[in-house]
Amino acid sequence: MAAHAAVPARRQLGTHGWGLPATIGIAYGLYAPVIARRGEALSWGQFWLGVISAVALAVSIYALRRYGRALRREVRAVAWAVLTGGAIGFLFSLSDHSVFSSSMLGLIIGACTFVAAYYLFYTHEDAAGRPAPY
């Protein structure tokens, strides 16, 4: 008797693969021109600001979620901190605040994100960097 070849299971498209980064990117891309226009009519420059910022953030989140496990937990926490701090600092700078205050807010948010992400990665991985069994 010959064994039959099993049909390979189709890979399901989950919302965590592309749905979450796309949703966050769209929300970010819609919010950036609202801050930049300050109650005036939407211009083409503000439209492209929203599109480019949405795509950049969505691709960055997707890349960190997809390929972040290859990084050590410290480097991965720094990557999330840089992404979050940069995104918040950029939005704050669109509202005509100084570069210093935008940078400080980005650094504070980035530092808080680093602490939270490192704690999460440290408590959910073993010493070798593999996910915890629970």
C-alpha cells in the first residue's frame, strides 16, 4: 500500500499580517494632514504628506512585526522605540511646535516604549530568545 500525499494546507491571511499595520497606517495618514492644514482646505502637498506618512508607517510596522524576531530583544525594543518616538515626534512637529519640543516628546515616548517593549520581550522569551511555551 502506498501512502497518499497530503494536500498542503493553504495559508490563511490573518489580520495580524497586514491588517493591523494597514489600519494604523491609514489612521496615521488621515491624521497627519488634519494637523498640517490647520483648518484650511486640503492641498495636494498635504494629501501626499498623508499618503507617504501612512505608507511609511504601515511598511515599518509590518517589517518590524514580520522580521523583528530575528533581532535580539534589546535591539527589537530599540527599533520599536525609534519607530514610535519618531512617529509621535513627527506628528507633534506638524502642529508648529519647535524642533526641540518635538524631539523631547519623541524621546520621552520612545523611552517609555523601550521600557514597555523590553519588559514584554524579556518576560515572553527564554534566555535563548525563543518564545515562552505558555
